[in-house]
Amino acid sequence: MMKEQTRLIRSQAAKSACREHSVPLYLTSSFTFEDAQQGAAIFAGELEANVYSRFSNPNTSEFVRKVCELEGADEGVAFASGMAAVYASFASFLRAGDHVIACRSVFGSSIQLLARFLPRWSVNTTFVDALDPGGWETEIRPQTKMIFLETPSNPGLELVDLDWLGRLKDRYPHIILNVDNCFATPYLQKPLDYGIDIVSHSATKYMDGQGRVLGGVVVGKRELISEVKFFARHTGGAMSPFNAWILSKSLETLPIRMDRHCSNAHAVATMIENHRGVESVRYPFLASHPQHELAKRQMRLGGGVVTFVVKGGLAGAQRFLNSLKMISLTANLGDSRSIATHPASTTHCRLSAEEQQKIGINPGSIRISVGLEDIYDIINDISLALDNV
Ligand SMILES: Cc1ncc(COP(=O)(O)O)c(C=O)c1O
């Protein structure tokens, strides 16, 4: 069998009659039938073929195939955004009366889904702390249907032990383990290897890698993904062929991009740790990270995000951000351009100060998505801005 990187690059949509080398963009809403009998056979499920781009399209299928190669998944479904994927990963399985256990530190919109929308359909969630896994099992009830988490979390970079979680499944086989693997990417971490059932992603981040398009994907075991496919087909959150075309091409370079994101981020974290303008820094591959050993066990490298607390609280954070000369101020991450974000006043501003504190955000917290620029320029920009704090 060919190696992962080769399979990633070489798993492509079949060549068209034009014998192109690079896969073309299939901008079409529907696909034709050779004759009436073929149309009937496809609809009867006797023949597998593209029918309509809400169900499947050569570009979205190629994108999904590549993600499956990386994650080690049987099958997957592509969505218009990461949140459409996360929502589908809930709605495909949860019914009135079901209970969910979710890590408190999951992405803000995932919290809104779990805390505000799902209760309308009588699905309730208990939020638990990443750093207190012992407390998770005591929250399991007969109605618990799903456990949902991110590791590393955003922006606190807290980890959950995937091996421990997979072993929990031995005792509770009916609970669906659902991991949002957006921050790590499947190049750095493969939750399915530990017995996790489904993995969801915002492809908008590192899978695109250049801040151009939105996308999401859910992958996992065949029997579970067939439920997600059914949900997706009838609710319509499909990824556009154009976005799939972009994302599919980007995935071919994900491993080499992640290697550079991680080495740049590690260098930034090391510099920040020694700067007098900083109170504390979090990066999974720094020895000072409280779960450093776990990070080394389940992640290939430390990831592209560094979170730190500047001295001087909100005023210090604002002075730092306003002193940056090159790094962009925006709320996205996973871009080739380095990005600085102030979670307390932007991405996580809907949370109360107490809720923010519980997931490791305080007024002086800064999240840097370390890009692919020359490391000298990234470090120079950050350290000069820190001098002004
Ligand atoms: C961990 C995580 N999951 C999901 C999402 C949502 O993705 P999208 O913005 O593509 O809908 C994000 C977006 O920032 C994220 O960081």
C-alpha cells in the first residue's frame, strides 16, 4: 500500500474524456442519465452515480476521499461550513430525551448549538472540564448518547486523552464519541485510531490554509456516516463544488504546511516564554504545558496556535495588538499569514467573564495563529510589540 502522503495526493476524481492532469471544477447542479432505465436504477440504489450536487459531486467526493485517507476513516460527508458539519454530527444521531456530555472548552458556536438550540428539541447537555476527566464518567446517564469535545481546545490549548476516551467506550459502547479535530488536523492527530466514532472539522482553517473558503466535513465509521449522509442529503448544507475544488488542492500540501506551522509556532512559543512582557504561555509541545506528556503521546507536533497572557490585562493586550506591524488582526486561524486575536473581546465575547475564566481566557489572553512567513519576521513583530506592553 502506498504511504499516506502519496495516497493523499494521488486520490483524485477519475479523469474526464479530456485527459486533464489537474482535476477540473465540476460546476453543475445535476448529472444526466444515459437513458430512463439508468435514471431509475440510480434512484433505486442499484447503481452508484452522481445525481444532484446536494447529494454528491466529483469535487466534493474527492475532497471527502482525501480527508478519509488522512483520518483513516471509511466514509465522510462534506458541508458548507464547519458549523454545518458540527450541527449535522449532532442532529443525525440525537433524539428528544437524549443527553450529551460536552467539553466546556469547545468552539463558541458549538456551545450555542448545545446550550440554546438542542434543548428546544429536548436534548440536554452537561458541560465538563477538559482538565477533570475523572468528572466525566460520573455525568454519564442511561440517556447519554454522545460525548463531544475538541483537543487541543480553542484558545486555552487544553487536551483530552483520546486513548482514555476510547477505552471509556468499552464500558459504554452505545455512546457516540464525537471529536472536532480542527485545531490539530488529521496530520497531527488521528482520533479514529483510538476508537473515536466520528470526527468533525472546520475545513475553513488548516485544510484551506490560505483563508479563502468555508467548508466542513464529518468522517468516521461507515454505519454512522450513512446516517450523516441521509441527514445531509435532505437538509441541504452541502459544500459547493468550487470550495471542494479549492480545499481538495490545498489538502495535498497539508502535511508540509503543518510541519512549518508547527516549527514556527514552537519557536514563537519558546521566545514568548522568555519575554518579560508575558505572564504565561500555553503551547502543547513546551515542557511547561501541564499536559505536555499527553501532547507528545497523541500529537505528532504541537500545532500552529500559541496562546499567552500579556502583563497589564485588557490594556496590555490592546497595546500589544495595536503595536503589531505585520501580523493580521482578524478572528480566523490556520492561514499562511500569521494572525493575532483577542479571544475575550472577539471570538469568545458572548461568554461571561466567569465562563471565559473556566476555559483559560482572561482579559490579557492573546491567541496567535502562527503562519508560514519567515520565522525571523514573525518573531521580530511579536517581540517588538511585546516590548510595548
Ligand atoms: C474548533 C472549531 N470548530 C468549528 C468551527 C466552525 O467552523 P466554520 O467557521 O467553518 O463554520 C471553528 C471556527 O472557528 C473552530 O475553530
